[in-house]
Amino acid sequence: MAKSNFLKGKKFLFSALYFGGFAAFATFALDFVFYSEKIGFTNTEIGLIFAVKLLMGILFQPLYGFLCDYLKSTRIVLLFMCVLSALLSALIPLAPNKLILLCIDFAYTFSTCALMPLIDNWVVSESVNDSKIAYGKVRLWGSIGFAITAAIYGRITMFIDISNIYYGRAIFFVLLIILICLNNSETAHVPGSSQKEKPDIAALFRKKEYWLFFTFLFIFFFPVMASGNFLPRLLLEMGTTNQTIALFNSLNAILEIPFFLGVRRLSKKIGPRGLMLIGGIFMTLRLVGLSSASSVPLLLAANFCFVPYITLFMPGFIFYSHSIAPNNAKAFALTSLQGFAMGLAGMLGSYFSGLIVDYQGIRYLYLYGSILCIIGVVLFVFSSLLLRERRN
């Protein structure tokens, strides 16, 4: 009986949800860039494709967040997304030509664009009502799932067709469907009434904190997403292999675990904006290192800065977006910032990054990205001082 209750407990189910979700996305460093190159896309075309995918995120992430707030159920929306994602992921390697591949992949982007933000929103919302659910201790299972799966994928893609990894991803989405069906907790979406209620978007948009945060995210994320999209290309140009890249990503994910264990305690000391500031500085150092490193070990050392970024900046971002949002618009606040601010910046950055790589070389992509991140961090510091003065 105790074992049965454990398997049905919210902490276990949320941990397993993160494990399966990040395992499903562990192919990202290997999948579309390499697969699209294999069937004949150029760097500029790949950059344009990523720009379109990010545009879809801009349009559909806030819609998913609005639906969650309106229906008062993240669970139902996630279930729909995972069913569609499992089907489309299995169809990608069956595409006979470029056009059909793009249609399927764009549909897959529609189905997954808000998946992890909504899981984050669900977990953080539940943690408010359940002290046993600490975001960092639950989220670290995502790092474990990513680490294990990335290492396995990196090994098997050395001797099988890379398109086969999409079938593995579909299996993980099926696992997510099962876990979501088992998890019936929706307390955060039922504050006292089960009636549908229109989220108060106007109240959110009237907040100066929202728009200051929006501006910072747009500048900061203009180079961040593009730098991740083309990192495998940089490492391959330096003489690495698919297996090495995947093993490196796996190691990064393992190193995230101790950071996630301490993020709750650190958040209490410096707050969510403090977490974002430290994480943003590490991302800036990462881009500076990738723009100048002269050997593979130095490139890998620079990329290790991604660990404190993802473990500090992203939790801080989630906590802060919740703190500035009205109670009935928290999912929309999170997805609108990720969609409108990060997504729009990423869309433009991905397009221009493809042009930069083709016409100036990949190192310039990281050089220009470093400059933009520095500007973003400076703006973040000044906006923090401004908000502090307003409170006083």
C-alpha cells in the first residue's frame, strides 16, 4: 500500500514528468540541424526554419497559457499536446521530401511549443499549496532524464540513421501521457470556484514590472537561442563527433543536479531576480568563451557556464513571472513572456544567425551575442535598482 501511494504521489509523478519530458527533448542537440542538413537544407534555410518555429511559439505559447487559465486545468492542455506530439514525432522520419517534412515538423512545433513551460507552471503552482514539492528537487529529475537519454542517443547515432531518434522521442511522449493521466492534482487552478473565468490579461499588461522584464528578456534572448541551435556545428568544426557532443550534453545535465538541490535555499536569500542576474552573467561568460576558445577543451569549459544559467536563471524567471502576475493569469504571464519576449527575440536571432554563419563565420555569431547579453544584463541591473526605489 505504501508503495502504491508513493507511485501515485504528486512529488513522484511530477519528478517522473520532468524525467520523461527532458528525455524526450534530449535529442535536440542532434535532431533537426543534422537531419535537415542530411536532406539538403543550407545554414540560411535552417536559420529561417528555426525563425518560423519560434514565430509559432510566439503565437501559440500564450494561447496555451490562456487556455490553462481559462479552463483552470494545465493537465487537460498538456494531455492534448503530448498525444499530438507522440504522433507527429513518429511521422517525421517517414517524410518523403522537404515540403512534407517541414509541414510535419511545424505541426510538431505547434504541439510542443509550450510543453515544458506549462509543466513548470503546474509544478510551481502546486508547490504553493504543498510544501513537500520543492521546484529544484523535482526539476533535477529532468536533468537526470536528459543526461541518460543524451548519452544513449549520442552512442547509437554513431551506427544508426539519425532519423530513428524520433521514434524514441515518441515513446517518451507516450510515457508523459500515462503520467499526466495518473496525476489528478489541479489545486492551483481551483482557488474556490470551478467555474471558467476569463484571465485578467489587462491587469497584467498594466504592470510596469511586466514591461521592464519583457524588454530585458527580448534583448537578452536575441542571441541565446540561436547560440544553442548552432553549437553542434561549432563543435563539429572543431573536430568532435555526434557521440562527443551528446556525452558532453549528458555531463552538463548531471552537473545541474547539485545546483537544483540548492536553488530553493538560494532563492530565499537573493530572490528570483538575484537568481536571474547570476544566471545571466554565466550565460554571457558562455558566449564570450564560445566566441574566442581556440580548442575543444576550452569550448567545452565555456559551455559549462550553461549549467548555472539553466539552474538559476530559469527558476528565477518562473518564480518572478508568477510573482508579478494576477492570480488568474499566471500561466498566461509565463507563456506570454516565453512566447512574445523570448520567442520573438529568438525568431529574429535565429534568422540573422543563419546569415552570420554563412557570410561571416560561426565565431561572429557568438561575438555579437556576447555584446547583446552584456547590454541585457546592464539593463537588468538598472531596472532592478529602479524597482527597488519605487518600493522604497
